[in-house]
Amino acid sequence: MKPSLRTSVLFFVLPVAVASWGMMSAQAQSSTEIGGQKIVTLTRKAASTTKPEFTSITVMPGRGMELLQITANFPGRGNVDVLASPDVAGAKKMLDETDNANGDYGYRLGSAFLVPYPNRIRGKLSADGKTLTTEWQGKTITLPANNIGKLAGAERHAMHGLILKAHTDDVSEKTIPGGKEVTGVIHAGDFGGHWLSKTDLVFTISLTADAVDAVVVAKNVGTEAEPIAIGWHPYFNFPSGDRTQARLQIPGSMQATVDSYDNVFPTGKLVPVAGQYDLRAGAPLYKNFYDDNWSQLDWKNGVVQVNISDPAAKYGVRIEGLSPEIKTIQAYAPPDKNFVAVEDQYNFADPFSKVWGSMDTGMVTLKPGQNTKWHVRLKLFVP
């Protein structure tokens, strides 16, 4: 696979107006609306002078509870942005003025939550090219065809779920031991007519000195069985600005092959990791391109752990997957960008495709009344 082939729409350039990465004051943020709802910023003061601590999270209830920013204090360096994302004013312009009807700009900054499917889904395209149909257990699912590669012959497909523009009800904040927490509920229903049953999504995002926890519980509140997968799309920032020396460690022993780095459609084959794709011990990103999926993850004590480190900045962030339903980790790292996206998700890409044969592709079946919980925790370390 050649990095030069990759020209997906995810290669975007932020408008000049959103190029600043600074944060507005908490008071100014509290009155700012994005997606028609006030954003929520939880803050705490760092207490330690010897170890890093998380200091804030900024959440957008008007955009599916997406995390716009996370900040952390590293002694000797000060406050840093954990996520590669514009400031509040820039995000508002990008999401409220520039975004399209599907809300696709939501997964191009911060960390969007992806429900009821992360990654790509192929299907039969409608005549107008706006939707596609696929099948699950003999039932037809119609999805927005919201993504396409850039090369000639690229195929339009669905990507990254159906809550990118969802509004959140019952948003509340409270103090918890050692920190703060924000919760909210998205009554997703049938996801705008695109899904087979009705679903409620309960979000809990918490901030303490040692961790940021993100929990999504999906419950089938309808009358039919439905497939569900959950993931997120966090762009992790490199404070040094030197992507080549930043290191990535992913404990996956198998890699899903794809047709190209333009479509990035799975072939249905899993191969043992090798070369630049063997990241079990961790390796510098150098100028390697990644838009790949790792599986057969190495779980230890109920945790699957990914490490991102920026040695030049003496900075590191650890991503802990805590739900056993997380079957794969997708990583996206273009050589010309100062970030790596690490996506803990239930499923393999294109999970309804026949290319997978009888393999379990990670979609969870929820019968009426059943629920599933996705839980990921961030921690900090000094490499």
C-alpha cells in the first residue's frame, strides 16, 4: 500500500479563521452555542508539580456530545491541547457555517462519537447518489452516502454513523470524587429513518486529575432487533509539532487489508502485522501513512491499551479500551498533519459486507430492551 494513493476527504485544510488552537475563557465558552446548544466546559486546577494532570474538557451537546477539546498540564511545559482541534470560535464557524447537511465536519476535529456504526459501509447507490442500501439479517438498511475518495472510480459510501448533528437532552453537570462530570441523552429513535429499531444513547464524560472517561450506553427502546456498533474519532495532538519522532503503540497482531488508501474498503482478509504495521512494541511514525485497522488485540487485566508519545515534548497519552466489545482499533495518521486519530471501535469496516464471509465483524445485536456499553479512558504519562 502506497501512501501517495491516499486522497480521501479526510485530508482537509482548516480555514484560516480556525487555525488558532487557543481556548476561550470558560465564561465566554459557557455562553457559546454550537449546533444550537450551549457547549459545556468542565475545568479543574492542576495540583501536582511533578506529574501531568488533566485540566479541562469541552463538550458539544448540539453535535452528538462530541469532545471539542481536552487540556492537560505537564509540569515544566504548562497547559497543552490533547486533541488537535480549532478553538471555540473556529469550531463554531467550521461546524455552524461551513459544514454540510450530514455533519461530516464533525469527524474532522476534536473527537466525534460514532453511532450506530464507525467506519465505512458500502451498498447499492441510489440514482441520485445521496443514499445507499445494504442488508442485515435479510432486512434493508438505507444510509446517507456521505463520503467518497478523490481518485477516478472512487465509490461513494456511508461513513461514521448517524449522530454527527444530533442534539442532546437532559444535559447536566455534577461534581464527582476528584473531579467533574457531564451527562446527556440522545433520543436517537430510528436515526432519522435510517435504522431498524429505536435507540436511546446515554453519555457520561468525566474529568479527574488522572483520567478522562467517556462512556456511551446504547439501549434498544424499540420493538425490533437491531445491529449496533460504537466508536469515536479522536485526533490526538503532538505538542512538539514534530510528527516524525512521535511514537505509536497498538497491541494488535492482525491487520485488515484494504483495496487502496483512497477507498479504504476492506478486502475481507486479515494478515499478521509486519513492517511498519507491527506496532506492538511501539515505533516512531516517521513519514509513514496509516489508515488501517488492527485486531486480535492483546487485552491485559480487562484493558486494551494504546500509547501515543511525543518524546520531544516529554508528553504521552494512553488510550484504554475497557469494553470487551471493542474488537478493533483504527488509526489514521497522514504524514503532513500533526495528529494521529486512534479509534477504539466495536467493528471491522464495512461490517455487513459479504467479503467477511461468516466472520463476526463486531456488530452487537440488541434485542428490544437490551443495551451495550462502550467505555474508553484516557491517561497521561511522561515518556
